[in-house]
Amino acid sequence: MPATTRQPLIGVSACVLSDRHDFHAAADPYLRAVLACGGVPVILPSLGAAVETDALLARVDGLLLTGSPSNVEPLRYGGPPARAETRLDPRRDATTLPLALRAIETGLPLLAICRGHQELNVALGGTLHQHVHEVSGRFDHRPSPDQPVARRYAAAHAIDIVPGGVLGRLNGGATSAMVNSLHGQAIDRLADGLAIEARAQDGTIEAVRVADAPGFAIGVQWHPEWLLDDPVSGGVFHAFAAAAAARAFQNIG
């Protein structure tokens, strides 16, 4: 590779998992999607304030906030306490929320997926529905637990794309797309500074952008890493990778 170019280094958020010891882990499909789009993934441990945010972000060209089996702690957005069975990951919250804010401020390309989409909203001051399927008029966006993995991540419902937004431009002005659906939580009050890019047909916010961000900053509620052949899902990932590549070029030397 010429000295004037390099593959962008993409920081990927980690969940803290416990099995005798704690592990900081990211699911394989996110890492492979980054590779497929020309980037190099590096997992960022959820160490919170133990790692200085600017020092960490200075070493990557993009930030990918992944989905997770865990949910954002409700205390982060003033919500009622989570139910006893809810899986939480406070160390991830302490890491990703500051990272998201600083990435936006510095123009670092940011792609936030599922939990990451919710983290983006919370980081900017929004709130979440903890059980969106219990909200009147909303669908159950959770997959059946007995479905095989490939079926769980297959396209499940349509979204309506806001005309003139980023998603529409990625798909030649399309006004709808099919996406997968694997979430129990969703955006409730939209944070100031976020603009809606797409909704599900029940009104659930499925995609947002940071309206005045100096760099690429998109959140999606679905899992595009499983749908890279789709023009919208693949377009989101490739646009993120292109923005990170541009950032890498700027940082050479």
C-alpha cells in the first residue's frame, strides 16, 4: 500500500462479559463487516475513565458502537429502575457515552448500531422506552428466541426513510427499505441535535443522524452488519468506512 494511504482503523465498542474472569468482547459480525468495507477493526475495552477519551480516539479513524444483549442503565437518562431480569453493562455505559460525545465533537466518523443507536440518543440527552412492545400501538420488535441465528438477523419489516436525508441519498432517493429487528428498547424522547432519518411503520425511530456534526454520525436501530448486500444497510457501512478512510488520509504524517 502506498505511503500516502492506509486502511482506516475502526474502534469497536466492547461489552463486558463474565465467566470466572471479565472479558471485553465484540461480536464477530461487526468485525467482519468492518473488514468487508476496507477497515481494520480494533476492540476498545470498556474501562471507563481509566482510559483517557481523547488519547483513545486520537488513535482511531472511526468509532463503531455495537449492539449488545445488555441495555443502557436507566439512571443514565432518568428512567425508572430496570426490571430484575434486565441485563445491564455499566462499564460499557461509562465508556461509550463519553466516547460518542467526543467523537461527535471532534468530527470522528461514528456509526452507532442497536444499543449503540440508543447510547447515542442517551449521550445527547434523550430517553429510551425500556419495553417498546408494551407501548400502545407499537410492534414487538424482538425476534422469536427459538429462531435460528440466520433467521433472527434476516430482514423482518419495512422502514420509511425521510426524504432528503442520508439514508435516502445512499439508496438513490429510496423512501423505504427492509431491515432486521432484534431489540426490546427504542428511542423515546429524541435528543436535541438528532434528526430522524427513518421510522418503522409503528412510529419507532429506526435511524438518526447528528444534525450539525462536523463528521459522519449516524445511528441505526437495526443490524446492518448482517445485511451488507442491501443498498441501504450496506450503504451505511460503506459510507462510514469511506468517512473513516478520509480521516485516515488526513492523519497521515
